[in-house]
Amino acid sequence: MVPDESERFADRAEAGSALADEISRYLREHGVAERPLVLGMSRGGVPVAAEVARAIGADLDVIVVDAVGLPWKPDFKVGAIAENGPMVINHDKLTRADVATNDLAPSLSAARTELFRLADLYRDGRPATDVADRTVIVVDDGMQTGVRARAALRALHAGMPAHLVFATPVCAAEASGALEVEADGLVHLRCPCCFSATGLWYRDIPELTDADITGILRAERTLATAG
């Protein structure tokens, strides 16, 4: 599905600002009064999450998520993993590739190593923010299959958050149902039935570098300290 021009977001900042309004409504309806924690999924979710956190007065951190490909064909992604969490598999792709889960062990090991490296880089060596007993809002810039989102949410379950929400400007209708057992709530602005690519829903959606993510998080930490 190619979205109508009127449905597209100018960029991630505009999407984050609009998403913040919807999240604020959700928090009011669910009686959440304490300061939430917003976690931006790397990479594209971080600038969206920064806008959300600023608008609703929340703390901001990153949750690093990496796709897992076939050992002999890394670009063919069959799953995802987040920091300290289990791998979530896209079973349709795994079946199509005629591959057993055990065959992914080398890719999984490499992905875990990369997760730890990126987490340390993005946070400048700081530990991840404790999610225990907090309202945690996981934010991405779009959700197509839900595999990455489920990986992030499952990784956070062990931290025992009080209320776990997934929020995104746009998500595929067919994938949203899979999150119902992973999150306490789902917040979105667009939920098309025929979703082909997140990028189609933005007029400007540049590729983000590690330096971009680190810069956003540093800037937000500086603002939080100054405030």
C-alpha cells in the first residue's frame, strides 16, 4: 500500500510529536501519573522516542535491537534479539529458508556481541536504566512484522516493569495482534492493512548512524541535567 500524501509524516520528529499526543491520552486514560520511561529502539526509534520523551516529560534511554540473519546469508533476516533477551524468530522466513533454529547459533552469537558493543557506545558506558516497577514505553519509527518489537518487549519482561507499552507512528494491522500478549498496551497513529515499508510513511527518513544515535542521547541527557 502506498499511503496518501496527507497520511505521510514529514519526518521522525513530526511523527514523534504526534505520537506523544496519543501517548499522553493513553496515560491519562490508564491513570498513569508517575514519570514514564521512554525507550527508543535502535536505530530509527530513537529520534521518535526523543520527541515523545520531551513532550510528555519522561526519562529517555535506548533499547538496542539487532536483526539475526542466516550465517551464510546475513542479509536474509529471520529473527531479532534485544539486550539480554531471547531471540524472536520469524517462522515464515525460517520455514522458507528450510533452516533449523540451531543453525542460527553463529549469527545469534555475533548479534549478542554487537548488541553489547552498541549498548555501551550509545550510553557512553552507562548502565541501562532500571525498568522495575515503572511505566515503560517502547518506541520505534514503524512496525512491519513485529519481530523486532516483540524482541524488545520480551527482553524487558525480565526487568519487571509495572506497565509496558509499545508505541509507533505506523504499524501493520496484521502484525499488531501479535503484540497483545507481549505488551500491556499498543499506541499507534496509522495501522494500514497492507503495509509494505516504514519509509513510505515518511517524506524524509534518512539512514541513521551510530553517531546520530549517540548524539541524540547525549543531547537529551544534557537537557535533563540542565533541567
